[in-house]
Amino acid sequence: MNMKRILLAAAALFAVLSAGAQEITAGDRSERMLNKGYRGYVGVGTAFNIKDTNIIDVFGAAYEVTTTHGYQFSPHFFLGAGMAVQYVSTMEVTQVPLFGEAKFSLLKKWVTPFVDFKAGYTVSKNEGVYLNPTVGVRFGFSRHFGMNVSVGYSYHGDAFDGERYLGVGDKFNGNFNALNFRVAFDF
């Protein structure tokens, strides 16, 4: 039931932003495209476990703050590096993935769909591979400021401390497979 509400809220947000975007005049549009040079992103998001495993109840929801900084090579291609701080509520654990990011904007317009891929490693107590492909839409408010709304898949290949989190002793391998939603602002 909660997942349906979240998806409905995300769809409503997308519809509202898309409707407002059509009110911009043609003269304003050229001022809102991505330019070459430094670009930074700061965002917030949430992720929900989607893999049916024997530890699904342990992972629950994760909340995150992300930041990425890099270079916009063209209106279509960004490459950078960043980090996230993620809090997994049911386990009361904080994870810190460090990652490289490649972002491809599909159109040379002020409203453009994009494909994004983050790959790296989690460097907190629960170490492991971090992968996060996403798709979304960027809304440009000016040449140097925009809002990005995305949905994606998040994978953490972690080795969790079972005694600390589950009371089952030693470590075991547990992967976090999640559907994530994120809103980020670029500057």
C-alpha cells in the first residue's frame, strides 16, 4: 500500500512539473540548456527493498542525501564523482557509498530525459559494491540551475554483521536490491 502511494505521488509531481514547463516561452528555453563546465548535484531520496529474500524485513527503507561534482562536457554528457550518506531505518545503520557517475541527457533542450549510472564502493561498516542506474527528467530553471527527478535500481553487495543486526552470529553476505526515487538540484 505504501509503495502505491509513493508511486502515485511521484507521478503527480512529474505531471505538475511537466504542465508548468509548457508555460515557458521559446526565448527562455535556450537560456536553460546545460553548458560546458563544472556542474554539481545535491539530492535527497529514498529506496525500498524489492528482492524477495529471507532477510527482506531487515532492510526495509533507506533514506539518502547525495552529492556529485564533475564536468559537463556537452549538453548531453556529464562525468563526475560523488558520495551518498544512506540511513537504513530498520537496521539503524548508516552506509556511505563513494562512486563515479556518468549522465547522458537525451535532448538538447531545457526539459530533457536522462539516463544516469553510478558505480562505486560502500566504505562504511557494511562494505561492498554499489551500483545505481536511473532514468529521469531534468527541468532547467537557468543555465546554471535545474531540478532532476529520477527513479532507478540500487544495488549494494554488502557483507553485514549478522550478530549486530540480526542476532544470528558472524557475518553473512546480504545484498540490498532496491527501487529508489531521488530529487536533485544541479548548479
